[in-house]
Amino acid sequence: MSDGPVHGTWEPAPAARWEDAFLAGNGHHGALVFGDPSDDRIIVTHHSLVRPNGGERARPPRLAAELPALQDRLLAGDRTAAEGFTDGRPLQWVQPFHPAFRIRLRGPGAGGPGHGYRRAVDFATGEVTASCAGFGSRVFVSRADDVIVHEVTAADLDITLDHRLPGTPPGLWVGHGALLSPEGALLSLRARYPGSDRSYTGVTLVAACGGGTELVPPGVRVTGARHVLLLTRVHRHTGEADVLAEARRLQALAEGTERPYDVLLARHLDRHRTAYRRVTLDLGADPAERALPGSALLRHPHSPALLERLFAAGRYHLLSSSGLLPPRLTGLWTGDWDTAWSGAFTTNANLNLQTACAPAAALPEVTEALAALVTRQLPDWRTNARAIFGTRGAVAPAHTDGESGYTYHFDREYPHQLWTAGADWLLKPLVDHDEIHGTRDPRTAAALAETALFYEDFLTRTDAEGRLVVVPSYSPENRPANAGWGALNAAMDLSAARHTLLTAARYHPQQAGKWRALADRLPPHRINADGALAEWAWPGLDDTYDHRHLSHLYGVWPLDEINPYDTPGLAAAAHRALELRGAENHSAHGHLHHALVAARLGDRDRAAHALRQVLEGDFFHASLMSAHYPHRDVYNADAAHTLPGVLIELLVQSTPDRLVLMPAVPDSCPCGELRGVRTRFGAEIDLRWSPDGARVVVRPSRTHRVELRTPSGTRPLDLVAGEDRVLTLGPR
């Protein structure tokens, strides 16, 4: 192999748009860094910043009393009965995510960057840097101290906290504070939301090394300094924030050393760099292409160097946006108050695709953030189950702002109140994490039990053959060609119910008998007249093929219910369904979901084609954060965070009892090395391949026999904890 892939990206000019700003984050605070020597801007974000819009008071609709009548009508053949299953409220979005403010640093220079300008982000350290003659800037967001740390090498600066970002609501009340301190100065910005008692406050400590500091309201002016350190935190709160107490905490971080930046960075690296380095991908790319700035490399969509960099960037951004919460639709970042789809957590594809790779990609930080979200919202999920379905247990919403877990975002065309599979999909990465580590997290066990209780109460209706019926049933965000949005026996609902019940049975042996028996009474999937796995298993419901979601193939990916080895007939029908599926509006999540399903089915050509749609479709900004649609339309993290998982699935797949190596390696990756991938039977995999064959090192943490599947055949593989196994594979 060559010297190795580039673990970062760079540009020869400052960012002109916030979408191109380089990103840093610790899962709580985020920073979008422009890197302009004459007028630098750092947009500050925080996962907790959501604007009150009434969603904080919204509750799920109370529909349980009407459910039996709806079920009767749907079972009797009324295909539009669910259209009126609502309390009549209009569509309400969850509280929208928004930026806090920008830190603005104006220098004396004008006319653009000086000689030798370069801005870069180092994925391994989380540092964003910019430099040219007479100017240097470096920024990171500490995972150890939860603070945005920014050091500037510039003698003279005017520094302000500026709330004026696109879409700022006109009724936002903003108050500025500035006072001198022993270090230099303290800046604060408090914003109170219109019509609300909620506010957020940002505090920035400005510590100037040498030179002088004077107040120039609403900011400060630093002159003659050798370098300037800025430490920033944001808090969302009710009542008054204690700015002086926060100032003392920031001052403590800056004390005791000549260069506190380096001390703070060292503490941060112990956590960030360790996590980032766990998994790497090297495709042996051309060194000249590896050296290109990101914006130039994006113009080489077939380059292995681009895949290397997007893999690295995807893991970096996923790690950086996960902490207090898992990643939003925009990760942890936005520069606009009018964030698309409220910058929410959408749990019927988007969040699920973004977090799916975390277990295999060795990012427990991501699964921990997801587990924390589930645990905090489980009481709200219980309320959803009682209010809408009249059951015990828990039902997850399709949209959440991170605060409320109530189901209240729905209307006729998007009847999310009917959707019951959300909890299973959210719990799947947590179950994978437990399988990898040989543990059973009590939080995952509790959520599985709650979801199984829901199915125990909800699955009471049967068909003419005595099999259970999921009624009503919704396949996000699609509808049958000949029926309303709410239907019966959506394939996803069947797979999710079966998976929850069987998985909960493993976690709770004392309940296993009744839950397995319930799972056994669910109907099988249906194959339609086109030979495809039907999106609705209920006879007479016709498929709508041109759609961005692939909910009906949930049993293929992320589940293992349908696969070419154990269920070849269903796998063939699923493959036919994939062939017939259109791309609708060419959303990034649709293409990459397609690639993931194709990889599970062993169709490398189809997987590679779906991946090319994203690489060739101008989906990535210079920041290497992605967009929802082609031509960089709508800032969105789906592609950025999902792509590493696609590449892993093309190379390594696992279940608790099976290892599949190189199931769908694309022709564009003839050689490479993937190191550190985790498997669900508790082993770490290093894979090195070329046209002549492959060398695989399996490092098991527990003793186990698995089925090994490679392009050359199938055989058992006996593993002993602590003993590496080296496998040699022949040419593909």
C-alpha cells in the first residue's frame, strides 16, 4: 500500500458560504469555521438549541377509543378508513434546531487572504486551522472540557458575538454584555425566544497574550497581542443565566500555563483521537489525488481517494455530532434559523441510516448518544402507546426535536401516528452494540421489553387463517397504489414486530415463551405478481414502486430476517423489489439505503450504481458535509454519515453466527485495506485485498464458531478468545 489516506481535508480559500465552513464538535457544542483572516466567523451551535413553537406543549392524539372501529373497517375492506383517524389538528413541526450566534473577528487586513493561505480540518484531532502571512487560527471543540477553544495569531482584532444569522426571528430579544477581566475580556450574549420564558446564553472569555484590550461595545478590541485565546460555551435555560459563574469556569480552564490551548487540546485528544483511529480505510489511491483540496477532489467522483476521504470525513462528522444527542438531520451544525424539516431527528430512515454503521465502525460514542435519547424519551413513548393505541408498552415517534418523544407530527399525507415500527429500528444499533461487546445493556433490555409489551397488547386482530394482522399499518412514507395511507400488514411492520418480540425474548428469558409464540403467529411476507417482495403483505394491496424509502426491505437491511443464505426465495423476491424501486426525488438517503440493501443481497453492481448516484450527483459541500438532494440542495448529514456504513457493508458483514467477507466489492476498489471493523460475534477484523486475493486477520474477544462465507465458498470458522486467526482468500 502507499503512505496511506488523508485524514482531513483542506481548501485554498476561506469559506464564502456557511455550508462550506469546516466543522468541529463534541456532541454538545458545534462550530462552523470560515477561516477568513480579515473577517473570520465561527458559527456556534449546541444540540439543545431548539426554538419553542408550541411543540414543547404538544401531546399525542387521544385516539385509542376509536381504534377498534378503524380496525373493523380496514379488515372489512374499507381501504380509506384510516384517512380520518386523527383528532383534526393541522400538521405541527417539532421545535426547530437553530444556531446560537457567530463569533466575529475582524482584523486590519482587507481584500482577502494573504500569501500562502490554507484552511484545513484534521479529522484525527478535530482541529480546524487557517493560516497565511500574518495570520493563524486554530479551533477545536473539547470532548474533555465541553468548550469551544479558539486561538488566533493576530496582533489586532475586533471581537463580537453576533446573532444576526439568516432566518433570525424578528421577535428575538437579544442582550449583549462586555466587561474587562484580568485575562482580557468577557463577552456574553443572551437571547430570549419570542413569546417564551426560555432563553439561551453564550459566554466567551477573551484572553490576550501581550498587548491591550479595550471595550468597544458590544465587543472588545485587542491590540498588539502575540496571540488571543477564546473559550466559548452556550447554555439553554429558563430564568436568568449566571454569566459570572460561567466566566469563572472558563477562567479556570485558561489559568496556569502560557499556552492553555495546547493543554486543553491534549486532554481532548485522549478521547477524540482514540475514537477516530479505531477504524481506517485505505484504497491505495493516487497520492496526487490524495493531495487535492476537497472541492477539487469532489470533481473526481470515480477516484478511490474521494472514497477514502469521505469515509474518514463521515466517521469524523458522525463522532463529532454525537454526545448529548445523536446526529440531527444536519448533524450538529446549521448556519440558518430556517433549518429544513426543523433540523429534527427523523426516525423512519434518516437517523437510522446515519447511526447504523456506528457499531461496526467502532463508534460506541454514537450508540451511547442514541441509547441516552431512547432512555430519556421512553416515558413519552409509553404515553404514545396509551393515547393512540390504548396499550401498554412504548411506541416511538417518527420525528423528535430531542426534547419531546411524543407523536404529534402527522397529517393525512404523512400519518406518522399510525407507524409502530420506529422503536425497533432505533433499538437495532443498540442490540448490535450489545452483540459486539457480549453484553446486555439494561437500558436496551428495558426498551425492548416495553416495545414487546406494546405488540402483546396491539396484535389482537387476526385474518381468516388465524394469523395476526398489523392493523392499522403504515409504510413510511409510501402508500399502496390502490388504497389510502393507512393500510394492513406493511412488510416493515411485520419484520419489526417479529424482530422486537424475538430479540426481547433473548433479553428476557422469563417472558420468552409468550413473545416467541406471538412472533410465530405473524403472517409471512407476500410475493406479488411481479415476483417482488410486496410492500404490504395484505392481499389486494398494490405496490407503489417509485419512492425514495425502502421500508419494505427492512427485513434485508438492517435486519437479517431475509438473506441469500437462509431464505433464498425471499431474498430473490427482495432483489426483484429492489430492481423495481424507483429513485423518486433522488434523495441521498434513498440512494444509500438502496446500496445497503443491494450489498446485503450480494449485488455489487447495483450497490456500486447506487453509490455512484451520490458521488456523481454533487451531493457534498467543500466541508464534506452532504446535502439531501443533488446539486448541494438542502444541507443534510444523511449521505455524509451513512457512506462509511455502505463501504463497510460492501466489504464485511456479520451476524452473531456468520462472517461474510467481500460480499459486494465494487470494481472501483480493486485493492485496499479496512482495519478495525467490529463484528457482532465479538471479533475485530482487518481486511487487506487485491485482485490476487485477500488476507484477513480475525481478533476474537470470545470463543465461538461462526459460518465463514467468502467469494470462494462456505466453511465453519472456530475462534478462540485472544487468539488471532489469519485467513487467506484466493482471487475473486
